[in-house]
Amino acid sequence: MSELPLLLGHRGARVSSSVRENTPASFDLALEHGCDGFEFDVRLTGCGRSVVCHDAKVDGITVSRATADQLSHLPLLGDVLQRYSQHAFLNIELKVPGLESKVLDSLREYRMEEDYVVSSFLPEVVKELKTRSAKIQAGIICDKPGPLACWRETSVEYVIPHYSLVTPKLVLEVHHEGSKLLSWTVNSRDVMLRLADWGVDGIISDDTELLVQTFKRSERK
């Protein structure tokens, strides 16, 4: 390994049952373990708020129909950017369409020019982001071979496949196009090391302690 990969927590740090994912406590824990940053999910409420959560329903409430007085305990996108944008790499995953303008406005507000990627499983979301901004760092997430085969069509800066889809050939192809490859969700030390040997640019893991210990990040400081 000539260069170690970016180490990112999946929804923060997910191995502790006492810390809820996609929360500042989870993000803080990932950074305390020594990660470079973390991935987190964003959805749009019925009243137009950009909230940080993974599932379409939270506490029995459908996020896309929620009003301002519901789900008030969820972090907002702006809160996360304000708190972490200057000292962590942020992988901002958009779970639904309709967030593109809000995300771009937030990126400008917090002057984020690097150390981030706005990603999605939805090609239409990625293409809309690229249409609206030539400068945005965008990424396409893939968990099946079919969508992965079309990654070039999105003109992204980051390709983000499930680790089971990653091959040395794919890494070379992505790098040849001038893009970077992040892989998820990697919770095995052997797989972490194999991906790093293949030259992936980043590894996303639930087990942030294992991730950092595998690459002995503490010895690099």
C-alpha cells in the first residue's frame, strides 16, 4: 500500500448499542476512534426540512410527511455541516430527490470546496446535482452489478460500490477516468486490507475502531 485509504464511519460509529446512528454522538465517536470522517443520510420532511436519518419512517412517522413540530429531535443537515465541515471528510448521502438545491445552498453557506462528497443511489439525483453545479463533488452509490456498470454516465468524482463489487480492474478503471473509489460497508479486517492493497481511495465501516486499528492510524500522527 503506497498510500492508506480514507477511513470513514458508516452513519458515524455503529458498533455501540448505546449510541444512536446518524447523530452527533455517533459522528463524534467515529472521529474519536481516529476516522477521517463519516457517511450520513439525509431525507426531506413534508415541510421542507433536510433531516439526518436513514429510514423512511422514524418512530412510526413517515419522514416525507412530517411537519415542523414532528421529528424535531433529528439533526438537520445544516447543523452537521456547521459542526464538522472544517475538520472531517463528509459523505452526504441523499436518500430522496428534492434535496439538491438545499444541499448546494448549504455547501456554499459553509464554504465547502473539498473534503466532502454528495452521494446517492439515485442516478437522477446525481445528474441533477451535476447539472446545477460544475464544482460539486458528487458520487454514485451501487449495490448491484447493473447500476455499477453505468457509473461513467453520471460523470461523478466518486464511485461508491458495495465491497462485494470491487475488483482490481474496477479500481484501475475508476482511477483512469480521474475519479475516486470508496467502498462500503466493510467490517472485516481481511477485506479492509485487501481493498487497500487494490488501491481504493476510502473504506466505509460500521466498526470504526477496527477500521482505524487495522491501519494503525494512531502511529501515523
